[in-house]
Amino acid sequence: MLKDYQGIPVTTNNTDILDSINFFIKELLRVGPDADKILAAADNNPNEIMPQLLAAIFYLYAQAGEFDNLIKTYLAQAKNLLRQSGEREKLYYAALRAWYRNDYHGAIKHFETITQLWPQDVFAIKVAEFMFYALGQGYTGKAYLKFTERMYSVNQHDPYFLAMHSFALELNGEYGLAEQEAQKAISLDSENVWAHHTIAHVYTKQGRLAKGINALTNYSECWQRHARPIQSHNYWHLALLHLEAMDIQAAWQVVKDHILLITPDMVLEQYDTISFLWRLEMAGHVVEQTIWQDVAKHVALHANDVYIPFLTAHYAYALQRANQTDVIQAMQAKVAESMAQTPVQQRAIWEKAGLPLIAASLAQAKGDHKRVVELLTPIMQCVGSVGGSDAQTDLFRYAYVHSLAQTKQQVAAQNYLQTMLKLYPATPLQNALLRI
Ligand SMILES: [Fe+2]
């Protein structure tokens, strides 16, 4: 049995397959543009289990129903090979089956076992990180940090591990330590785009806008050499920093140059776009109807793909802004249908926070602020459970503040904003949200 570059046994005797596996793992960790090369390795070698599992991972990340059959095929091929495979492949298969069923809690348990058996499996933490995203990275931040802390001593010199650990620290409000670990990660690899991402989160949460803009602008030179999702997302953070400073022109320029309708069918670009436009509207700026129509046209293709409430809430807002009422109705029917088949822990999140949030997103898109307040007030404690990172779910916190202000509840709006800000002064955008 051969070992991968992390020193972990892999069920294969073929060194070309081992090279493909190592390439995919490294590409995913550094967020490179060529992770799709694993697909040829999987298709040309149906009797090699690890490429089947990695190809399934490649498509699971997309959060798009159009890849459902491909995921099913790769997982089915992997299942047929399980008997002659090692323990790690068996555990990966179980984790991916859980992920495919939207059972993110179940998947995390399997990744916990994997990393207990092979603490050097940095790749496993990378995949597990997505499960924490699906369950709300801020909401489940403590569990994620426990995960990385447990593996710190073994992996403390790995720049991609440090990028994840720094993000886990940031999600727990440990901004100083997060910045320190992210800088360590960048010093080991200056093109460490996931550590750049931690820096973006830290400076945004601390309200250090000029410093954040400067740092991200410097880092951005290398982003074009990485995968499209991270380009979109890191530029989204840069645009957000400009927007927090209410430099609308600079924010728009970043979005037009690097995000808006560049890969319009990619889910991650879609929610980066919607999240920006939604904030822009709350800041009092008009988004042209043609832009919403263009965005909604592509969003409509994914509206019936139900994964996490975070995504569906973004779709709901965009579709409502473009008056796509038929698509919204079909989407709501699909949500009800999917919920019936969703594992119980995940269904509880949809029931408690997801459905009210989606209704509130629609209400805010219609300008019905009274309804938004009614829907959001009972769920603000658990809104982070719908999925997304701390910065991503701040969108819903901003929406709440905005609707409170629009219904002339300025004191409540101000008080809620204070609970979000803790030690830092309000940004120009946050002050704008309070205005009627
Ligand atoms: Fe982010």
C-alpha cells in the first residue's frame, strides 16, 4: 500500500493514481484552479476508490442539483470498492454519504474519527470545514476551533492548516490570535488565499476598514492564479470593506470587475453577489432592475436545489427583487418537499430558523419591514445556524437592524447593533442602516 504526501496509507498500487490524489489534495488546500483534473483520474480508473471519493467531493462543493447524478455515480462506484479498501476510505465514504444527504452533523462525526486516527490529515479538516459552513461557522465556531486545536501540535508548520486554524480563531472572536496565525500562514506561503481570507474577516469584524482594504488590495494580485470561488469570495470581502466605509463607488468597481455575472451560474458567486446588492439596498442605494433581472435569471436555475437555509434565503431575496413569483412559489414547494427527507437535526434548523428567515428575506425584498421584524425577532439568537460564516450571516443581522429602523424602532435597532459590535465603533454603513 502506498502513502499520500501527508504520510497516510492509500488503497492503490498505482503511482499515477497516487500522483492524482496528491495533486487534488494540494490543489484543494491551496484553493488552486485545477482541482477538476481528478475527474479524468476517476473516470479513467473506475476500480480505484480514492479518485471516486475525491471526484464526489469536487461536485459536492458546488451545491448545485445539476451534479447530483454525477455525485451519486461516483459514490456508487466507491461503494462497490469498499470491501477491498482501507479504513480511511471507508470512513471518507461514510462522511461523504452523510454530506450528500445534507447530514452535516453526521459527516462531522466521521471526520472527527478520521482525524483522531490520522491527525496529520489536513485535507480531512479542509473538507470538514465545509460542514461547519453548512451548520453556520460562527454558530458552530467552538466545535470547529476544538477540531483545529486538537490537531495543532501535529500540523503547526503547515500553512494550509494554519489558515484554517486562524479562521477558526476568528470565528470565536479571537481576533488578535487569528491575525497572528494567519500572518504565520502567509509567511509560509505568500499566496495563501485562505489566510488572506482570515485577515479579511478579522479587519472587517474589528472595523479596521482602511487597513483591511490596503491588505486585501495587496494580496489580490495573486488571486487570479487561484480557483474562481475564492477569487469571487475574497473580492466580495474587499468590496464589503469599501461598503462598510460607505465608499460605494469603490465597492461597486470591485464587484463589477471581479464578481457580478462573471461566472453567473456558480452558486458561490451568486450568493456573494446577492449579499452585496442586498447590503447596498439597505445602505439606501438603488440597484437597477436590469441587474436584479440578470442575476435572478441565473439564480432561478438553482432555486429548487435545497441544501441550507442560508442559500435559499439569498435566492428568495434576489428572486423577489426581480418579481419572479412563480419561481419563488416552486422554490417554497421544493423546500417543503426536501425538508420531509432531511435528517432530523438539519430539519429542526429549517423549522426553527430557516423558514422564518426565508419569509423575512421575501418580506424585506418587498419593503414590508414590519413583517421582517415580526419574523426575525424570535430567531435572532439562532440565525447563525442557517449556514454561512459570521460575516455572511451578519447580512441577516443588518437586515434586522435596518427593518427595526424603518419601523421607527431606533432604540431597539441601536441596541441590537451594539450587541453585534461589542468593543468596536459603528462603521459608516452600520450608521446608515439606522437611518429611515
Ligand atoms: Fe468569508
